[in-house]
Amino acid sequence: MILFLAAAIAMLLSNSPIAEQYFSIINQQNPVNVLFIVNDVLMTIFFLDVGLQIKHQIIVGHLSKIKQVILPAIAACGGVILPALIYAFINRHDPIALQGWAIPTATDIAFALGIIILLGKRIPVQLKIILLAIAIFDDMIAIIIIATFYTPNISTFYLILSASAFFILCLMNYCKVQSIIHYLMVGALLWYFMLNTGIHPTISGVMVALAVPLSTHENIHRPLYLWVAFVIMPIFGLTNAGISLQGLQLHDILTPVPLGIAIGLFIGKQLGIFSISWLAVKLKIAEIPKSLSWLQYYGMAIVCGIGFTMSIFIGDLAFKYASNEYAILNKAGVLIGSIISALLGYLFLHAANSRIFAKLK
């Protein structure tokens, strides 16, 4: 609810009498670059938290056994490939727009889980676990995409320094160094080196998370999660979700960029996740938990179309050197696709559970 509120406030401010002051603050360069602090520094902490969650789930959590991994891993791949293909097809005639092919591939784990949690105990725990697992694999794929496709120029010198810093982190883990502060100090150096390599520095957050010993995971994850959930992500929403609707008309929303993003998130995500999951189960490659129905699973797939935080973030990287119009259309498409996915996903899951309970009675 806090994230929704932050996004709503950003939209209100960007279309209010103080819109000029709002955009002046978030686009400020001196004495500090606000968007750099939010998107390059604070989002590194966000990725650190994501990395800690991924590591915990893989080693001792819901992804620690092969049988638990197969279905969400396959589903996540389907939920990345189809949205990307839909967006690329719609924007095939615009080389600049094509750079944003990865925008509709992301699922916002906080928003998606938030929708499921709103339905309360009517939703089986297994559905929440699968959603979490899909979102984790989704984040892993997003991290690979950012590092591979949104890194224009790489400095060999700083890449060597980055590799050296990561090696030191791994060596600290091997030597059973438990102090978090030491990992964060080397991590800060790694962030600086990554910034100068040309690779987006947020990836350093995941690299630090992979090196942190599992024994100290909870000590850092719990306080970090509170900062991420209640400070960093709302700040990201406040600074990145604001879109000025002045001069924006209906036909602008129906242009290829926002249309490709919205359709990719809403249609591509649900069909990609559900169809490949259904096929994998029918071919006995994977298993769906017996406590779940396909109706519930499909409702969860719709909710995965909420791409807010990561989609906007990828869009900022994709259109970093393009005109401001692309950035505006990107955010419009993400918000439309995410809102539709959230509302219809909630309603579908609510209806699916009502129908199931009616049959049980």
C-alpha cells in the first residue's frame, strides 16, 4: 500500500500546480544528482537485498531442491520471452524503441506479493511460494539482462579491479569472516569500480550478497529489508513514477512503445507463464502442487504482469540516451500494464477462490 501511495503521490505532484518544482527537484544535478543517488546508489541496496533473498532461497529455502525449482524456473523463462517478443514485434520499425525490449519482462516482487496478500488466507501458501520463486528467477534474469545488454562501453582496467574486489569478497567468505561491515567496505569499492567499468553499478549489490556468509544473512537482511521496503522503494516510486500528462493524448498511449509495454506485461506475462507451465506439467517435466488449481495458477500469472519498479528501472537504462519522450511513454506503458494486471489479477483470483469454495461446499 505504501508503494501504491508513493506512485500515486508522484502522479499527483507531476500533474499539479507545483509540477515544475517537483521535476526540478528530481532532475537536480547540483549540489547532488538526485536521480543518480536514487537509481545508482539506493537501488544498489535494493539489489543487495534481492541478492540475499535469492541466495537464501537457493541454499536453504524454497529453491533448494530440484523439484521445487523446475516449475518456477520454466515459468519465469516463459514470462520473460513472450513479453519481449510481443514488445519487439510491435516496435520492430523503431530502432530506438527496440532498445526497450526487456522492459515488460520484469515482475515487481513487492507489488505482486502485495496483491496476493490482500486476498488473505483464501490463497494457499503454495501459490505465494511459487509466485515468490518466479519473481526471484525473474530478478535473476533481469540482473543478467542489465549486465549483458545495457552496458554500452566496458573499461577493461576497472573490470579487472571489479573482479579483484569480488575475489576478495569470496576469499573473506572462505576465511569465514563474519563482520558485515568488512563486506560492505569492500562492496563500496566494488560499486565504485563497477560504476567506472560501464556496467550498471547496482549489479555490485548482488555480487556482495552472493559473498556474504549465510550465517550472517538474517543479521543483515531483516534491517535491510525494512529500509528497502519502507524507504528505498517508496523513494524510487516518488522520483520515477511521476509522469506529466500535459500534452499527452489518448493516441500517444496507443503508440508502439507504451502499447508494447502494456500488452507485454498484461498479455505476454500471463500467457508466457501459464502456457509454458501447463506444457511442462503435461509433459511431466514439472509438477504443480496438489493444493493448487489451474485457475489459481492463472490468476497468479496475471498478477506477475505487475512490473513497476524493475520495469521502470530497465526503461530508464534502455532510453538513457534517447529523447525524453521515450522515458515518458515508457513510464506510461509500465503504469497502464501494471495497474491492469493488478486489478484483473486480484479480481480473477478472488473469483477463482469463490468458485473453488463453492464446489467444496
